[in-house]
Amino acid sequence: MQAALDDLVRLLALEPIEVNIFRGRSPDESRQRVFGGQVAGQALVAAARTVDDTVRLVHSLHAYFLRPGDPAVPILYEVDRLRDGRSFSTRRVVAIQHGRAIFNLQASFHGLEDGPDHQLPMPQGLPDPDTLPDWHERMEPYRDQLGEMYERARPIDVRHVDGDPLSRKGAPSDSQRVWLRADGTLPEDPVVHACLVTYASDMTLLDTTVLPFGLAWDSPGMQMASLDHAMWFHRPFRADESLLYDQRAISTSSARGLAGGALFYRDGRLVVSVVQEGLARVGRP
């Protein structure tokens, strides 16, 4: 899948068209709207490319999905350089299509500093990712049902620990775990690794909010869409090495679901925390 990963890296490499203005495109795929992880990853690239201090890396981002993105037209990213202080840089990014904002992001950048170190422990006793089937192997029984979605190249290797999301329907749970990694080798640029994980973090998290009801994204009448997304980057990592994404449903009410996730290295280091709220309408065919 190196070719698919290279395509994704090129997708995130925005075209600078003016100071603080970048243009992004969407892949040539059959989608009704732009994948939320794509616009979040591209917006983070736009923010990072305006931080002149290369030592400062993203440590947090907060974003809102305002309107569905149109995959048929480019996305314009406008960056506002809010602050460059002695230790932190802050950026605001607005993604625009058809003259209207579809997404906004605020990100903060900070250099590594020495200090005390503490984290939540990584879940234990989980299978090694290399012993688990990849997504295509896991979802092969649903090949005809998934159609073009199944055939699509997948630059992010996702391996479900708790069974596939369709066979779990009818078995309520409040959590799920997946191993994920960029399926190939990435360049050394830490911005690329942060943006790839931002892209991947949106792939399974919202699904967690309907697990307590024994539902999945393909349940009848299900309507799901990301509303807001927040991430905190704690420690250095590579996105082309396996990361455990431990996800938990926090609350689902008023047709909105909130889920949290933690990304761990195989050696137990907590590298990223994620919280996402999304639309979770059930039973509206």
C-alpha cells in the first residue's frame, strides 16, 4: 500500500497560492462529502507551514466541522497567525468552499521541554497487530455489501481488536480498540506524521458512540457526521509504526455522541489523546 500512502501524503501537501493561503484537493473517489479526517489533516498542514520555528510542533488542536465538504472542488485554507510568543505559536485556519466556511481549526505549537512525566497506562493483554487480519481480510464477508468502499485502496492499515464493526451489531459495548498505522514508509517530517494521525483519528472514533446500543454505521436510519474534534499531542511518534487506538463512548444524547480515544505506542507510551463529538441520529430512514 506504499502507493496509496504516497497518494495520501501528496493529498496533504497543500499548494501555497499566497501568503497564509493554501489550496487542497480531494481524492478521485466516489464520496458524497469530503472525509472529515482529510480536511482536518489538510488544515493542520496549512497551520504548521506558517510556523517558522521548525522546533515547535503541534501540541493541541480544536476544530469544528461546519458544513459538508464538496469533493468535486478544491478547498481553500486561510491561516490567521494569531500569536508567536517565546514558547508557543497559535494559528487559526478556515477552510472555504463555494464562498462559505466548511471547517475551522485552531492549533497551538510548542517545542519540547524537560519536566516531570506521567500518563495513563496502556491496556494490557491485547493481541499483537501482526496477528490480526487487516481491514480487507476482516471485511471480506461483506465485500458485496460494501461495494466500491471495499475495493478502495486504504493508506491507513486498521486492524480491529474486538471483531469487525458489522458482526458486533446487537452486542452492546462502550469501547473498541484498533491498531492503526500508515501502510508504508513516511518521510522524516514530523508535520506529516502529526497530520497522518489527525487524518486517521477520525476513521473509527464516532462509530464508538453507537456501540452501547449494539448499532453500527450501516444500521437502518443511521445518520452520522463529525461536529467537532480535539487532539492533544503528548510525545514524539511515527505514524508509520503501529499505534493502539483505545476508544470509549462517553455520552450519547440529543442525537449527539461524544467519544474519547488514546493512542499508544507498542512500548506503552501515550502519544496522542482525542475527543470527538458527532451527530448520531438513529432510526430516521
